Amino acid sequence: MIILKDIVKSSEKNKNEVRKLVAKIISRVKSKGNDAIIEMTEHFDGVKIDKLEIPEDEIKKAYDLIDEKTVKTLHFAAEQIELFAKRQLACLKPLEFEGISGIILGHKLIPIGSCGCYIPGGGYPLPSTALMTVLIAKVAGVKRIVACSPPSKQFLSIHPTILVALDIAGADEIYCIGGAQAIAACAYGTETIKPVDLIVGPGNQYVNEAKRQVIGDVGIDNLAGPSEILIIADESASSDYIVIDLLAQCEHDPATRSALVTTSRKLANRVLEKIEKEASTLATSKVILKSWEENGQIILVDNLEEAIEFANNYAPEHLEVQTACNNEIVDKLVNFGSLFIGHNSPVAFGDYVSGPNHTLPTMRTARYSNGLWVGNFIKVSSYQKINKKGAIALSAAGSHMAKTEGLLAHQRSINIRTGKL
């Protein structure tokens, strides 16, 4: 393996500073509620608000503030996302069967009662995240879906494109709150917001740290780091496709990790030659070039088996496969957030309109976790129904296990059912 372009270790904001600041934010929200959120919104977002919840009339007006093509596009994306989520839901089934005679065993599928969906702000609105979180919860059957997103300085409220997306997706409550304070509000509640059972959605390091700190008091989907892409390619791949796919990932954030692992030195050299030139043609070039310079990688390997081994160890958020033998290698790839197979399957489709969720595991957590799906919002809860005959069949083994562990009340609880006191 030869590294032709490697990551430059860059300093990030001191994690202890982030941890301390987030702890203070959470404490303030818990003690001062709405007032703390309004104060912090002005401080962090530079927008003065007098209410947290977005009223129905503002949601309706949002449709007038965006063009018809955007509304149609959001509906199209929602249809694809909903279709995939419904097919996933169909894979989950209740279970009931008789084990030993007299013993009925099973599990129920129970949607969680409420969830909070975080939609990041930033330089551009992210309506896709509104669809990818709220819509999945709706398909899963969550009864109360709360959405939080920071205000736009241009509109002094949530960006209208996000509001329309949240309305299409079916959010029940929408709040103009961003950052760690939004996570705290969803976890602990305020005078206006009732706490939720689960918080999902991506965010910056402050949102991520807030999710870390509220674990236990509320459930979360995952702890997301900077976005990632790894592309496996051979000589059959288009260098133009690879360059733009790498750059598309880079424009998310300067901390994004973008990597190409290839068996072709010729392809690798072409990518290296083209990438900065192509980046310079884009309005997002400043972010892209910083990301590529600090976190871009190109690795040359001897064969695709070596590329597969590298990918499985890397466990990327997004994994593209652009080779002449895709079908022969995809079954050997086991660690990824989402897989994009073939020259015409860029991550960008998955980010928006193909259907599978774009909220995915990062930082090698794809080794043991998966992306957001309907299953995140559904509890698979077991049950057992045992009659007298079944109790007798289980009693000898159960009683002895309890005695072995020294738990005599457990033993008596079993024995009393069969009259063996």
C-alpha cells in the first residue's frame, strides 16, 4: 500500500472547553427554561426571538417564500424516503409462538412515544435532514414528533425551506432553537416544550457533545463526527466522477474526511491533477480546498482484496464502489454506513432523493452500528404467557438456577407456582 496523499493532522477546538460550555448550556436550560433559550439564541445565532414554537400561519406563509420547483422537489424526495422507510418497516414483524407446551413467547413492536429531530442550520438550509428524520419517525408510528432548528439571520426564524420540509414530513411541533440548547430543551423540557423520549439528527460538535451529556435521561440515535467518504476504484472508473464525488463530500465541512483507494496509479495521478482545478470552479471552493488539504487521502493498493481490507478497517460513513467487478466485491464489504454501487451511484443521490437515510454512523462506528431507520423509533419488546403446565415444566431448572445464584426470593417465586414450598 502506497499513500499518495495523506491527512494533515489539524488542531480542533479543545474538547474540554466544548464539554464545559455545553454543560453550562444544559444547566441554564434546565434552570431558566425558555428565557435561557431566548438569551442564548440571541448570543449564539445573532437573532432576537420572542417565541420558541413556530405557529401554523408562519408555516403556511413559508410556502410563499420559496419557489414551486423547490416544493415539488421536496415532495419527490419525501416520496422516495417514505417508500424506502415503509419497505423497511414491512421487514419488522410481531412474533408469537409456543415453545415448551404451556409457554407462549413473543415480542411486540411498539413505537416510542415521542422524539426530537434536530435540523442543523448553517450557511445553507438542510431540508433533506428534515425529511430524513421526521418522515422516518412518522412512518414508524411515533405519536409526537418535535423538530428543532436554529433561526436564519435572513428570515429571523427557521429558514422557510426547512419549515416546508418539516410540514411535508409531518412534524407535530416545530421550535426555533439551535445548538446544544435545543438538545437540552428536548431532553429536559421547558415551560413550552415537553421532554421527548429520543433525540435524533446530526449537528456540530456542540450538538454532538450535548447529545453525549443527555444520554441516559433520553435516548439518542448516535454521536456523529465529521462526514466521510471512501471510494474504491480501479482503472475502469472515471477520474471526473471520482474528483467531483470527493469534492462534493469536502464541501460539507473543513473537517470532512475524503479518501480514494485504488489499484490504478494512472487514475490516482489524474485525480490528484484535477482535484484543485475542479474545486476552484465551485463557489464552495474555500471549504472544499481546506477539507481536501487537511483531510484528503489517496491510497494506491496492489489489488482489490487489499482495497476491501482497507475499507472494512476504515468503516466509512459513505462507501462508493466504482470498479469493473462491483458484484464480486460488494459482499465482502461489511463495515459502512451506506454503500453506493456503480459509476452512476454517487453519494449525492443518497444525500437527497434515492431513499435510504443519510443520517449515518461516522468515526468507524459503522463497525457496530447502522444509519437511522424506522427501527430506531420502534421498541421490540418481548413477552411470555405461561400456564400451570408450562410453570411445572420450567420450575425445576428455574428453581435450581435461583438457588445457585443465592436468590432465595426468586426461588420461592418459582416454587410457589407449583406448590413446592
